[in-house]
Amino acid sequence: MSLIEAPSFKRDLDAPKLNRTQPILTMHGISHRFGDVRALQDVDVTVYAGEVLGIVGESGSGKSTLLRMMNLEEKPDQGDYRLAIPGATANLFALDRFARRMLRARHIGIVYQNPHLGLLMRNSSSGNVAERLLISGERRFSALRSRGRQALDASEFPTERMDAPPIELSGGMQQRVQLAKAIALEPALLLLDEPTTGLDVSVQALVLDTLKRLQRERAITMVLVSHDLGVIRTMADRVMVMRKGRVVEEGLADQIFQDPQHPYTQSLVHAKL
Amino acid sequence: MKKLSQLTLPSQLMSYGFLDPSAKRELRRKLLKAIAIPGCQIPYASREVPMARGWGTGGLQVTLTLLNSSSVVKVIDQGADDGVNAASIRRFLAKVSGARETTDTCKATIIQSRHRVPEEIMREDQILVLQVPEPEPLRPVEHHISAARQMHADANYARLWLILYEQMVRTGRIMQATEYPSLVNGRYVMSPSPIPRWDVPKLHMARHLTLLSAGREKRLYAVPPFTRVEPLAFSDVPYRVEDHAHLTCSRSGLKGFFMNEIPKDDGGSHFELSDSGFCEKTLRRAAGEDVSIGATWYRNGVMS
Amino acid sequence: MSDPVLEVENLAKHFDIHHLQQRVFAFSGVGFRLFPGQFLLLRGSNGVGKSTLLRTLYRSYVPKGGHIWFDAAEGRIDLATAADVDVAALRRRDIGFVTQFLIARPRVAAEELVAEPLRLAGWPKAQALDEAHRWLDEFGVKRELWRAYPTTFSGGEQQKINLARALVLPQRLLLLDEPTASLDAGARRALIRRLGALKLQGVAMIGVFHHKEDIAELIDMELTLTVKEMADVAE
């Protein structure tokens, strides 16, 4: 007999809210299978303007799959995805490939753990940023230079090295190039997939600091996926804990770390602290 | 007993125009499709012709399909009518179709060309067939053919612009010499075959039909008459053709056309018109012959 | 009289420790009303749950029963059940929490840390920095430290910056968890002056203080927590 019971978690989407809070991103009822594996089961996500939502969970929890879906790289078997951006009123998963690509290019930025996924390693760093601007239709060379320089500068990349190819740069610098590329078009949503995993601790702190600064100065809405609770704790306003394709707990970051409710969250937090 | 020849149809050594009728039918269909979707690469079943792949088999098949006995063919190789390759193809075309041969751009009805567009303005009743080694402009940035097709479908040409960006960053100017990627009819980017930058503007809103065909890669595409062909260029870095406007042809004395550089023994060089047919006509007129020379696309080195 | 800023009804808190299959009781049946400008002192012996109550009110801890009615501009909202995003919004705007610990961030200067709440509230940069300087000065942080990164400061200096940051904006409700610990006498006086001024501006406060005599003149009410049960509110 158990003295206490494990809480079941399901977001109450109709909970009363202050009328000024509007979600940027709403995902509802996302379910997906890879063969026999249930990668995601009935996941709901809401991200509000200007906040950082952290998603934690071990490998295989479905957090990266969810992020790929937010980036419209993948479609779930079921579910609804909406972004509060001009002209996008329908379920984004129902859009055709071209519309999804344009939407992704214009309104969603992403930083991958592996810079090879996000960067052309042999093009110049500024060229990597310029590619984003070119997709949006920028055709002035001088503007490509200046806007590229601005984005790199905002990512605290040393602009005197802006024409060096990423392959010649350190891991931390490569992440800054990815970040510059991601924010070049001032996206409505910035997705971060383990952005500092694999970096030295000191470099990691600097990259996180840059992200914090950007968040503070530009109020960019971010979704941060990491298995590193320290990273989540530094960055996130709210935290979503995932396990085996389900959301087991969601709450304010300080609440998740100071008073975790779910047994899994408790073990996760205690293992790390 | 009947003879064998009485039982069979009269035999021929080969089909008219060399290609078998079904091959020509397929090519005509694909040509129509290419004309209907300007700049879009249309795959076709490239046949064997008595020439090695990569020597202009694509252009040859298109020309063979279009030929009839009233055609007048001109074949140029790097601007010259008298190269071995050009001469052999021209003779072959005449032999299998009964078409007449010419080196005069104005008199030809079909011009098959490798790497040049003639200097004299072509007319509505003329067809330019360009031999293409590599039809895919996206090849340098995307070697997966399926991915490249998707990029064409999405009109996703940012990576091509990026090539130009990188050239500007590294050298301060556009280094792309030939196969300059060009947007056709505002939709598809094509590789205009290895013609120099000098020749690309000639395709823009031209009166003639241009057909481009790659035999080895088995794809063809077209620029119909009066169709926009815009070389990719940054709005603040204008498209520039080769700096040949001030060069003078040492044979004809003409100035303001695309030249070949001929090295001299003393280490210097002199220049000759690349378009040999045009040069020939100029020389003959200077010698007093009654030769009609057409209007040219460039006048005093400036595109008119 | 105006509406209470905070109306706590029957608030309960316990912790479930799943791997031990154990429930740790904190408090239950806590209730009080707090009006603008009122100061409530939490009393009780060590470990009785004073800080726990403050954190539960701030929603760092999840309430297990009862209501925390907060009088927001949009109407009364129950912090015990409000959506996370709303709690976050109210924290930015209306509810402050002062602890003895500074969350210093690498490469963020002291003045920026203090100016940040103002910037978030929409102040222009120059004005926000001026205001930040005023409060750093008030709390006795030396001018040459304003541009430095507080990560390397001593505990006392960090605490001053922490207080300046927490008190720079008058909020509607201030939760104070032993803010005077590790402060020197000058900074302590500055803190009490500031709290007095905020009280006059109508800021309601709930505090845990080690030395009651420091803030004797501010106290309107006391709430004594006892083990297992809460006590009455003494006015």
C-alpha cells in the first residue's frame, strides 16, 4: 500500500488566464509512432510570447522528436500545431511542403547540437547567415553583408572573423554562427536542440550567457531542449518534463527544481543536485 | 519460287535523320514540354548516335529531330565553323537528312552550337540548339538529384546566390565565367550551357527559340522566343560581361565583340573574333564581295 | 477600506517524497488577509515552515490545498491554481521575492542586474540605468563596482545588489525571506528606509526576519507558525 500516490499530469487548457497572455505556439494532441515505438503520446504544448520553455527528459523521451515537429521537419500521426504569426491560421501540419518550408525559413530559427546539421561547414560564416537572408529575398550584397554582420555581432561572434568557414572555428563559435543564422530574420520562435551539449563547461556558460542576453534584449520566444538540468535551470522560465513520449510534469522552472511533484521529476532533480 | 526481296519491304540503310521514328517522336514531345515550361529540365531517353557521349550527342539528337530536307544547318564549336568536330557534325547532318550546309548565321535555319551564341541577331524562323555537358545548375551545391529537383520545385535558389556571395567575399567580384546561372521566365534557374557571360544577355527576350540538350545527362530544356532570361546578380553588383569591348580583331579589324586570345611568339597576344563565320563574312565584304551581314546584338561593345 | 491585496484561505502544504514513500507535512489551515501597505511578520521556531509558506505564496512550492487570492489589475486571481504563465507575469509585475541569495549570472554587470526589472517594465535604457545607480548608491555599493560582474563579489556585496534589484520597482506585494542576513549596518538601515518608503507607497509585505527589532516600526500583523499547526493572526 502506498501512502502517497503519483500525480497524473494533464494540462488544463481551459484554466483561467490573465487576458493579456497570448500563446505564440500551441500544439495539441500530438501523437506519433515509429513502428511499434510510441514516440509521442497526446502531448500538448503552449509557449507564450517572450518566454523560454525548457523541455527535459532522457534520450528517447521524445523531446527531440517534438522539437523537429515544431520546426516542421516532421509530421506527427496526429495533432494540431499553430503559431501566432501573420497569415498562419490553419494547422501547420496541414500545410503543403512549400508553405511549410517558407514558414520555417521566415518565422522559425533553430540551433542544433551538431553544427553540421545547421551549417555549411565550408562556406564562410557570414555566408551561412546570408543564406537565410537570401531565402527571405534579400538581393543586395551590401545589405547581406551588413545584416549578416549585425546578426553575428548579436550572437557575440567576433565579426573580424565573419568570413572564416565554420570548419575552421571552435565548437562554441560554430554554435554562435548557428545562432546568428537562426536570429537573422528575427524569428517568432527560436528552437534550441541541446545547443551547448558537447562544449567545454566554460564555453557552455558563455553561449548560454549570449542566449540569455538575446532573450533579455529582444524578448525572443525560445524552446530549449536539453537533458542537462543545469542548462534548463539557467535558461528556462517554464519547464516541461518528458518521459517515454509523455509530458509527466510541467511548471515554473523554480517550482520544478524546488518542489518537483512527479516521482520521475523528483528522481531527475535529485540525481542532478 | 519467290525471291526474298519480293517478300520484304524495300530496305533502307538507316531511318531518315538517322534516329528511328519513335525516338524522334519522344524527343518532339519532350521538346514541346520543355518549351511549355521555360527553363525546366525535361528528362528524355537519350539514344545512341555515332559519336561519343559528351561530344554533343544531346544537341545532335535535337537537331536530327528537327531537320528536314529544306533545312539549312550551321554547326559551331567555340564560335568556329571549321573545327573538326563542328565540320563532322555538319556533314553528318546533311548526309542523313539532305539538308543544306552553311557557315552563315543569317542563312541557317538551325544552328547547333557548342559554347557560343553567334554575334548576329537571330530571327523568329531560326532555332539555336546548344550542347550542354551539365544541365543541372544546382549540381555544385546539391549532388543528390532528387533533392535538387525538390529545390527547383520550391524555386529554392538561395544556395546559388550563396555561391555568388562567397565569390564576392573572397575576391570582390563574381568569378563565374561560364554556365552562369540564369532565371528563366522568373521561375526556373537554368544553366545556359558553357557560353561566356557575353552571350547570356543574347538569350533574354530573343526572337529565336533556344533548345538546350544534354545527351549524357539525358535532359533537355528550352528558352522560347521572347522569354526573360535574367542572370542571377545582386541588385547592387551589376551583371558584367567579359571585358572584350575594347579589343580589336587582328584579322577583320572589328571591335566590340567576343574575342579569342591568340598568343604570339614574343609572349604577347593578339585577338581574333571568336565567331568565325562573322569574321569570314566581314573579310569577304572588305574584299569587295556582295555579302549581307546581319545586325549584331552588341554594338561598339554594348548590348543593344 | 480598499480590497485586500492578498487573501489566503485555508492554505495547506506538504511534500511527497516518492522514493521514500513519505509525506512531509509543512502546514495547513493558514489564512489571513493583507491590505495595501500592511506588513505581516512570520514568526516561529526554526524549521517550522516560515520560508516554506513564503515560497508557497510565491508558487515556487505547489500549494496542496486552499486559496491564495491575489488582487491583480485584471481581477482576483487564485495563485494556488493560476496558470504558470500568469504567475510568471505577476512575478514580473506585482510580486517580488527577496532572498539572501543572489542569482548572479556570468558577465552581467551589477548595474544591469539592477536595471533589468525596470527594463522589463518598459523603462528606456538610460533612465533605467540612472535609477539603478541611485539604488546601488543608496545600498552602499561602491561606484567602481557598478560595472563589475557580481559573480566574484563577497556575500555582503552580492546581497546589496540583490536587494537593490528586488526593491528598485515598487511592486504590490513583497515577500522577504531574511533579507537582512549578512548585511552590514549601513545597508541594513538603507533596506529598512526603503521598506518604509515602499510601505507608504502601499506595498504590502510578508517577511521573515531574524531580528524583529530591526523592523519593529513596520509591523502591522504577526503570524506565528507552530509545528504541525498554524497559530492565530495577532493584530
